[in-house]
Amino acid sequence: QYIARQDGAAQGGEEVTEETAAEETVKSPLDPSVDPPKASSVLGEEKEYTLEELKDRLQTVEEQIAAQEEAADSNPASRYMAAEYAWNLWDGELNLIYSHIRSHMSEEEAEDLKREEVAWLKERDLAAEQAYVQNDTPPKSIQYITISAQKTRERCYELLEQYEDVLER
């Protein structure tokens, strides 16, 4: 099976048709027209995670990022790629944690979480924008991505702590 990427390429070298690209369209969990996704594993199978398993996943991400940062040299492109790698990993974990928590909530609780997450996203983006404005660099600078990754990392741990009781239902 080949998975379409946003750039129209496919993993494994297979050409992506409109049909396969449409199947791979990703929508934000914050989009009100989209049902919240279930925490899932490979190939869309549902996977239930315990609180400890989610914490273990975060520890694994910490280790992966540390190894990537260690391998990055002082070259700006290398540092940029390491920062982007970290942000992508943290963002994936945040989406998994958010979806998993939301799947254990009532509709009312889920709406409250959604409002909280939208507010947090605005805060994160503002903090990242301030970092690049202060450094007079473009928005996709290393500082912007690093701040976004740090804020996303913090949010992962915050959600696990704040919604521990929901995850243990």
C-alpha cells in the first residue's frame, strides 16, 4: 500500500491519482464538520492507549529528538531540519493525545476541550510569531519552529496531566 503525501508524491514511488489523493485528505480535528478521529495505529486500526503507554511514547519522542539534535551539525540547514523534525514528532503526538482524550469524553466535555485547544493554538502561534519578530527573521525560521515545537511538547504533557482522569475511564 502506498500513502499519498501533500506534495502529490507517493511513498514507494507509485503515482498518486486524484482518487488516491482524495482518500488521503487530512482534516483538522478542530474542524466542526469532521467527527473527532479515534486514536489509531498503522493502517487505521483503532488502538487504545493507557496513560502509561502515552507517557512512554512521549519519552520515546524525547529520545528520538535528542538523537536527531546530536546528529545535527552547526550548519543552519541541518539545525532547521532538526527543529522541523522535532516539531513534526511533537505535533503527531499532540494529535494522538488530543484525539485519544476526546474519544473518552462526552460531547459537552469534547466541546470544552476543543475550545481550549483552539485557544492554545492561538497562544502557541503568537509565541512563535513573537520569537521571529524579535529576531527579525522570517516566520519559518529556526526560532519560529523551535518555539512551536517547545510549546507543542509542553502541551502534550499538559494534556496528559490535565486529563489523566479522562484517560483512565
